[in-house]
Amino acid sequence: MKISIVILNWNGSKMLQDFLPAILKYSQGNDREVIVADNASDDDSVEMLKKEFPSVRIILLDKNYGFAGGYNRALAQVESEYYVLLNSDVEVTPNWLEPLEEFLDDNIDVAACQPKIRSWKHREYFEYAGACGGYLDKYGYPFCRGRIMNTVEKDHGQYDTIADVLWATGASLFIRSKDYKESGGLDERFFAHMEEIDLCWRLRCRDRRIVCIPQSVVYHVGGATLKRENPKKTYLNFRNNLLMLYKNLPHGEVWHVMLVRRVLDYVAALSFLLKRHIPNVCAVVSARHEYRRLQPLYRSIRKENLEKNKGKYIGERIKSSILVLYYLRGKKYFSQL
């Protein structure tokens, strides 16, 4: 098989019913397959799939391993040249796969790519989590072509050029199986959130390119599992971001960046407090405590990552703070950076 489109599902029967028909219609081919990996759902997802989508291969997992663990276990059972990690709440469009496939076929130095991702609810706008490809600032804050902080741009075709990025969103991640396996896949301790950024950063450090191909377009509902300021999501985002930084930062940066992040994280907690979002205050504090607990377990992983680092400059991780650029200098759009 050349392309395996793998959808990780947990209690998403309705979304599968809504979005699988277009995926099957626009992903046809003798060298392609559509797979649903079920994270031990307790709704009728599996029964519905067997009844309404008999052509879809089902991989059953014995419990909910989260996004990272679920995909690692599912993809271990898939033999293809390319994997497509696709969220269950993504609407694909005609010919969405071809530009991605052709680009990887023609560029062997590219490990992974993503399509342009628009919002399913506000279809003229980019989608928050992926937009037109992701970047990082000096202190680990992610942003995208088309979305900086909470400012999401309307798509006027301003980012329709193919571009190298630091990370491709896990909502629609087209990746070589060889690169996925050799890099160790997704970090299962993350459970969910930031794991695709971590994976892509590792690949970039190993001199593998990540690219956004805007000639492919999909629409993402987003926030279908956890809303943006859900305390659990806040906890996972803060904890996983700190772990990702510790794993991947060069020796010369790690202690300075982590010191600055400590200050910024408590500023974020204070901001939640002023908004009276007390559960999110607790989530930030808990995330920092858990990071400190887990850090010793990551020393050998950090050592391995640095040993495999090719030492090349990664321009998609900017040298400045996106917080300063956005809040103090008024840079609301990617084109202004």
C-alpha cells in the first residue's frame, strides 16, 4: 500500500458519519486505504462503521491511549509508504491527496507535509490549530501562517505558496512511514496536544524538511474533544510544551529559555486568575509540577535527540518572542513578522 489514511476515533460516531463519506469519495485508488483506529470507544462507533462503512478497515485498541499512544499502536499495524494522520472532524475536498503525494514523491528530503486548513465553521478563515503551517518562537510558543495567538486571518490566498514550516498539524499530517518510525513516532507521555510539534521539531533537527502545501485544502471543525480553555487542555498544553522544549533545545539555550518560561507561565496563571478562571490557574501550576517530576525521565531522551541533531540552523523557529511581537509591537498577522 502506498497511502494509508488513519483516523483515530474515540466516541466520535457522529463525526465519522458526517465526514467519512467525503474521505472515501475523494481518497479512492488501488494504492490507498482508509483505516479507523478506535481508542476503546464506548459509543456505537465500531458497530456503526461495520454497518455503514464496510470498506473501512478497523483497528481496535484495548483502551484509550490518547492521540499519541493511539496512533503509535495503530500505525505499528499499518504497512504503507505514507501515513496520513487525519482527525475525525476534518472535511476533505476533491484532489486533496494528490498535491501532498506528488510533493513527497518529488522531494525526498521532505519528511512530512500538511494541506491548507480552513475552519469548518467559518469557511473563509484559517483554522486555529493548523492554518497554513506552523512555527515556533524562541520560548516555545507555536503560531501559524494565518494565525498568531488568538488572531485568525481570513484566507485571501495570501499564503498560497508552498513553504517550509517547523511543524505540520496532527489534524491532517501526511508523513513518510520511514521518518515516523526512525524518529520514534509520537511521544506517548504527552497523551494529547503538542505531540506533532515535538515530532516535527525532532525531524527538523535531523535535517528533514516539513512543508505546507496550500494547493491541498481541508476544513477542520477543531475543539471537538476539548475546548480551547478547558483546564485539562490547558494542563496538557503547558506540561507538554515544557517537556518538548527540554527534549529539543540546544545546550546553549535550554536553561535560559526554561527560566524565562517559568516567569511567563506564572504570568499566564495570573492572567487566568484575573479572569477568575481558577481551574486554569490550577492547571498551569499542576503542569509545571508535573514537568519537574518528569524531567529526570527525559534526560536520556534529550541526550539522544541532541546526538542526532545535525546542528543546522532552523529558520522556522524564530529568534524573538511572539508575545513581544504580538502584544507590544502589534504584529497580528504572519505577513507582518
